[in-house]
Amino acid sequence: MDNVFKPFDLGKFEVGYQFRNLDHEVDFVNQSRTSFDQPFQLIPEFSSEVNLKRTINAVYAQVSGFRKKWEYNLGARQEVADRRLELQDKIGIVDTTYVFDFVKLYHSASM
């Protein structure tokens, strides 16, 4: 979502919002068989579940304009992210959850 406001003395003012969402649930299954007439057998050491959920909300604002021969742009972007990664193997050795949440401000300026 973006919005550009009517130009004013400093130039043009823009604001926006972005939403991103990712939800992956993956089951890795490794199987083998000794001959074509045998059924497949699970190899648990090489089989696992991986679940990743990520949500990012971001807003930005920037001012851009020009004076004489100079053009400028000043802006900032704020991101809030929630990330969760779950790993679990089929033999019960690995059962780990990683959480990576952050709030970051990114700024920019150009002339």
C-alpha cells in the first residue's frame, strides 16, 4: 500500500505499508529398498520435519524533491518481524525451535 501526497515546499511526501507472510510445513522423507520387489523402508537418520513461519510488517516514509541543480531524498523504513523455525528429525535426536524476532529501523538519504 502506497500513498503520495500533494507536493509542498520541500517536495513530495510518500508513505507506505507492506505485509509479508510465509508459512512452510515440510516433511522430508528419505526411503530406500534393497530390490524392486521389496517395499520402501524409511531411513530415519535422513528424514525430518521443517516448519518455518515468518510474518513481516513494514512502514516507510520519504521526502523527495529538488532545488536548483540538486535532487534529494530522505526516508526511513521500520520493520517488525516474527520468525519461527522448528526442526525435528525422525529418530528423536533433533527437536529444536529457533525464534528470530526483531524491530529494525532503516534510514536512507541521497543527494
